[in-house]
Amino acid sequence: MVYKRIFTIVLDSVGAGQAPDAAQFGDQGADTLGHIGEFYQGKLALPNLARLGLSNLHGAPIEGVPVAKPAIGAFGRMTEVSAGKDSMDGHWEMMGLPVTRPLSTFPKGFPASIITKLEEFSGRHVIVNRPYSGTEVIHDYGEQQMQTGDLIVYTSGDSVLQIAAHEEVIPVRELYRICEYARTLVNGPEYTVGRIIARPYVGPDKDHFTRTANRRDFSLAPTGDTDLDALKDAGFDVIGIGKINDIFSGQGITRGFHNESNMDGMDHVDAVMQEDFTGFCFTNLVDFDAMYGHRRNPEGFGQALMDFDTRLGTVLDNLRDDDLLMITADHGNDPCFKGTDHTRESVPLLVYSPSMKQPNLDLGVLPTYADMGATVLANFKVAPVGTGTSFLAQVTNEG
């Protein structure tokens, strides 16, 4: 193998400009990174991402993020081929399993057959049952939920069924149990939903409700083998940080860590970097998406990027010569765009190792996220299990 350890960090929802098929999703003009740069009017300080080539890969330089001359690693963009623009679609595709058939969505709410079964199982009434912003739904219905013990059930433009409840009214374990049951109702064939999401919140009233880190995703089990399965079966360590374990339903993971926040996730990354292991560490940092993208908060989104960039400096300092770092995203969620849903965008790809032989390498626009996972497999000499073409040879001359 070329690298003993590969670290991939997914900046959840940090898109790099509209995808070629953005019009099919109504997302023409979406550009998460570009619009955040414009919002900050030149004050978006991302020195570590900049030297990796973040502005080099973007269609036009991101305001406040200088083009690296030269970049210290390789840079490019990846295009999604999966049918949706959800985290599950993006992460599965990265690991060689694109979602080729659209999953079920519910623009008018969930059918009575699902709601009735949820009510019978939980012994609780369901309220809302329509697309809604996650923060707005607890503001508008949280006090009613506290008084009645009802379940707030809602969805979005993605294939998700979300259940919100106050932690002091419905304990987190009970909410998880209800979500686990909901998972069994939408595994196909009539309805196939990508994720059931438990959304606990706390606070005394609608003006002070906050969602907690006890969120948990109950994802559809992968419909086939992924690159993670191949790595695990070949005897390599596969470490999941953040919601990686949830997205893959634990399949192909040898060890997982739950994140309380982006910074907690980076604490886990720092800790794992001190370990002697052979394999793949796959990290998701969800605050960009959950805290700022869906809430259409460009100021918070930009600050989260700057906070990550500071922590990235430590990661770069701690990389060994036989380590490889890849930074990417799973979709867009432009905080300056219409609505509150994800946006169909290409995603950044930054690749770096202290021993890289070809810095300032432009990888161009890759046709699928799966090229990243194929590169991981190629490094560890593991036979491909899905789609994707390795770019290991381009960044090492040894592929």
C-alpha cells in the first residue's frame, strides 16, 4: 500500500456550485461556498483550506479565499450521480454504491397507513405531518407537544421521516424506540425512505427551544456491499466518526464515535490520529448542514467553516508521511438560497499527504463521488466492489 492511514472528512453540505443537473432539482444558481464568500465580503478567513486549493477548484475564486499558487496538494470537484441530494445518497455513492432509484418523498405528508401504525405502536397522537423546517416546527408546535405528549412528525424535500419530541416529555430512549419501529414501516416495497431521524429538543418555551446532540439517524440499510464492507472484510480498520455509523447502519464499520458537534468530531479526529492503525477513518461534520444550512444562516455557516479551518491546521501538522487526507462534502445546502432544503451541487475534493509527489495537481471534475472510495480501495489493494475509478495514480505516481 502507498498510505497506511487514510482520513476523509466530509464537511456536510459544503457544496461548490450548482451541479450539471441542478435544474432537475430546482437548484439553478445554488453555490454554498461562493455565496458564503460573498456574504462575508472578503472576510471569510480559511487559510488552511486555501493552501489546499479550495479557491482553485471553485469555478471562480471564493471571495476572501485566495487562489493557492501553488496549492500544497491536489484539488478538484466531484459530481453526484445518485438520484437524490441527501446525506445517505452522497455517502453511499462515495463508498461505491450510488442510489440509482429515487427514494420516496412526501410533499403532502405521510399516508394514513404509516401514521396510524405509528400512533398505535407509540400510544401517542401524531401532529403536523407535512414538510416543515426543523427549527420552525418546534417553535410552532413544541409547546403543544409538551402539553399533550404528541409526536411531531414532519419531512422535507428529501426522503426523510423526522420525529421531534421534548426530552422531558418523551425520553430519548423512547423516541429512539419509536423511530426504530418507524424504520420497519418504510423499507419498501411500497414506501422506501432513506432516513428516519429522531429530533429531540429541550427548553421551557417556543422562544427558547433548542435541538440537542441526541439526534440520531436510522438509515435504510445499504442495498449492497460498499467499499467499507470490502475494507473491513480484508482486515483493515474502518473508523466512523459522526453520523457515518448511522448512515451505513453500522455495516462495514469496525469502530464508531458519535459527535456532539463539529468541534467534538474534530476532537475524535485528533485522538484517532494519535493511534497506530491501518485503514480508513471516515468523518462527517454535520453542524454546517443542521445548524446553518437548513436554517439559512450564512453568518453561522461561515463562522463554522473558519472554526473548522483552525482545527484543520492541527490535522495538517499531525499527518505522517504515510497518511493521506481527503476533504469533501456530500451535497450542498446554500444558506443564501431559497427554501430550507439541500441544494444539488458539485462538491469540493481536496487531497493531501506530506509525501505527495505532485502538489498543485488539478484533478478536474470527477464524474462520480465513487471515485473517492475507489481510490481508498486501490491504496489498500482491495478489489473494487462497486462503481468509481481510482485517482491514486495521479496523486502518487504509484497507483
